[in-house]
Amino acid sequence: MPRAPLVHIAFREALDRLGISYSALARTLGVTPPTVSRWGTGAAKPDPHLRIAIARMIPEVPETAWISAREWIEVDRAVARWSRKDA
């Protein structure tokens, strides 16, 4: 499974393999082609709800692949805080 920061490469390759253009994906998701282009270059990441839609269309690019190492640390911290509240 690809992980940030290389997810944009897997995303771009999957679109190429499936024959999906940036314009077609943009129309499907309700965004602009330049937005999809930024995802394909790694300059930006899709919003969380779009990550889920992309993952459903392109299973080899799961929504969690877009999460950076720093964001995973924050997730772990939040889970740890939650766990301590239950103790």
C-alpha cells in the first residue's frame, strides 16, 4: 500500500493504468482539473471525503495512504488520550 509522500505517484500511475484523465476524475468528484493535477504531483492532498471516494474508485490508493507520518503521530496521540479517559 502506498504511503504519503509517495501516494501521489501511485495515484498518478493508477489513473494512467485505468485510463482516467485528470479532467474526467475532476468532473466525477466535483473539483477542477488543476486540483486533481496538484494531487498527482504531490503539491496537495484531497480533502478527506474525496479520499474516501478515490479509494472506492481506485482501491490500490486507500484513503489512509494520504496521511503523512506526522498526521499518524497526531492520530496515535488522540487515540492515547481517548484511551486514558476510559481508564
